[in-house]
Amino acid sequence: MLSSTLNKALNDQIVMEAYASSYYLSLASWCDQKGFPGTAAFFYAQAEEEREHMMKIFMFVNENEGQAISPGVNEPPADFENVGQCFEIALGHEKKVTASINNIMKLAREENDFRTMNLMQWFVDEQLEEETQMQLIIDKLKLIGDNGVGLYMLDGEMAERAATKEEEEE
Ligand SMILES: [Fe+2]
Ligand SMILES: [Fe+2]
């Protein structure tokens, strides 16, 4: 059975994942409107993924005799400066999520809650993947600068990434 400390920490994480999903949806919408359909597709896929993360924790809490709370979500910003800023925001948010996951792992360890540790290990790996991915795109965007052709090509690459993501999920 989950301790009340871990139940609370996991419910807070549910809120964070829900907010991440909503934030990615906002980034997707902006990219869609500004003529970056590939990047939009990528962020739409990210939004789906964050929703899955949320549900993974949600179901875990209830399966372990805790009480999962359906989160209220704050409205994320809707306007951004450029594609580069979108990815900087994404990476910044992923880093916050990583810190939060690490903290839950620490709490679970102190309580010898091996099930929660196991769940958190999955998230530790997932966070590494997400941060690496965002950093890679940011590095590319730095090379491209505001070169239109470069941005156009990167958008095509993002469309491919989004398609691969969907295939992986099927
Ligand atoms: Fe997540
Ligand atoms: Fe994420």
C-alpha cells in the first residue's frame, strides 16, 4: 500500500504530466498556425505521450490502494517567439519533470517502496530520452539560426520523427 507521502507526491506528478501534455498541445497549436506542420505533429505526439505518462501513474496509484486525483490543469501560454523558443521551453519543462521524478525516487527509496521505485526507474529512463532528444533539436536549431531553408528542412525532419513516434506506439 502507498504511504500518504508517496500518494501525494504521485498525485503532484500527475498534475505535472497533465500540464506538460497541455503545454505541448499549446506549442503544437502555435507551430500549426505559423507554418510548421512537421513540428506541430511532433508536439501533438508529445502531448499524447504526456497524457500516457499521466495515466501510467494514475493507474499505478489506484492499483496500489492509493487515491489518484483527476488533475485540474492551468492554462499554458499560447504565444511564442519562434520555433527555437518552443524547444527551449520544452527542454526547460522536461528538466523540471526530471527533478520531480528524482525526488519521488528518493522518497520511495527512503520508504523501501520497491514498486514505486520500479515505476520511477521507467520514468528516469524516459526523461533521459526526452531531454537528449530536445537538446539535439536545440543544437540543430542553433546551427540553422534564422535560415528559412534550414527551418523548412528541420520541419520535414520533425514530421518524420512524429511519424516514427506513432509507429512505435502502435
Ligand atoms: Fe512525462
Ligand atoms: Fe516529457
